[in-house]
Amino acid sequence: MAPRQRKEQSFVEDSSSCDDVSTISLSLEERKNSSNKPTMTTTSTSAPTSKPITLNITESDIARDNHDFFNLVALPFVIVACGINYEFPSGAYKGGHFWIMWATSILYFFLDLSWVITVPISVKSPDVIVKHHIVAMFYLLSPIIYPKYRWLMGALLSVEINTWFLICRRIVYRSYYCRSYPAVNPIITNSVSTLFYITWIYVRCYLYPHILVLFMYMWKEQIDSTGKYFRGELIFIPIHIVLCILNLKWTHDLFKPIIKRWLGTGPKSMVVQNGL
């Protein structure tokens, strides 16, 4: 049975989104004032396309939660499998457990791809996720075909650290868009959110473009040493360029509402993570 609608409460949802980022802006004062009232909110007249804050947990919420919990458990296996191939704190590649790293990564992408295809409502943009995972699995063929590039695989998969924090951040903020979820201590939400932004900026905005520069330098060295401009491994450079462009687009989608709020041109409210 659908919850009863009693009192209108306005909020704003930014229209920007990516494969794993979207934002909901909700006034903390409004949430505080109505936390003890069994109300279901409706959309603001200024944002007719925004998603209402609800009292009930929907089928898509359950599907998303199940998929999120799967990723919270599965992604650490990928991260650890990559980490055991490197020395810390130097970051030097050892490669003694390469096949564990590769098999764990390909298994994760295959399982997650199968999940999204089978239960598309578990993510916000299933088509984007499916395409991304297919490209990622194709990309994972490169260290098999070209072993000399295996040292880069862990660096590329370090993006899953940010993905883990992204999903964790969505879970701890669930009560901001559905009252049936328990509220989480602000210390936890702030800590997770901070680590999410730090890893986003470092991995997606710095490390991935830096790897692209490394690819270009290696290409130049290859031309200088062999005199050949085109070799088989160059097919993976356009794939990395596409991933860098996607990261740029998603970064724009993530930070645009935040910057607008800082400039006073957007909603003067908190930005909350809400799903793929």
C-alpha cells in the first residue's frame, strides 16, 4: 500500500548524472523539521522532474541495495588482488600474483555485468554500465596479449577504490531520499564522503590522465626505436582516451551543482549521493 501524502516539502534534484553519480539536494532544516512526521514529499514546482522523497522502500530500491551490497563485498577482492602485486610504499610492481589479479578482476566484471543485464533496475543507467563493463573486459585482454604492460593494470583498477567509496556513500545517505532507511551518524557520512571526493580527484582526475601521458611517451619511444608508427597495442590507447573522457564528463556532472551552490546560483542545500 502506498504511503499517504500529507504535506508538501520542496527539494531539488540536479538533472546531471553519470554511470555512477547523480545528486539530490535536500534542505537539512526541512528534513529536521519533518523527521517526526509521517509525510511523503512531492516535487517542487521549480523542479518538476525531481524525484520525491518517499516513506516506502520500492522494488528498485531493494534491487539497488542488493547490487550495492554485492559490490561492497566483491570490490575489496579486486583491490586486494591488485595490491598484492605491488610493493608499498614504493608502489613498485612485483607481478608475482598477476593471474590472481587478472582472474579476480575479469570474474568481478563478468558477474556484475550479468547482474545488471538480469536485473537492470538495480542501477540507474544499465546501458552505460553494460557498455562500460564490456569495454573494461576487452581492456583487460591487453596485459594478456602484451605482458610488458602488466605493471599498469593495478593502477588502472585502482579506480575501483573510488567506486567502493561511491557505493558506500550512497548507502550511508539512503535516509536522505527514503525515510524508511535508518539515519547514519554524521561522522560516518562525512568521513565516507570526504574519502569519496579525495579518491575521485586523485584517480579519475589525475591518475588516469597521467597514465594516458605515459602511453603517449611509450608510443614515442616505440617510434624512435623501431621507426614504426602503428603496432597492435595501440588499439588500447583509444580505449583509455574514452575512459578519460568519461571521467571528465562524470566529474563535470558531479561538481557542477556543487560549484553552482558555492557561486550562489544553485540550490542552497546539501548535495547527497543517490545511485548509479
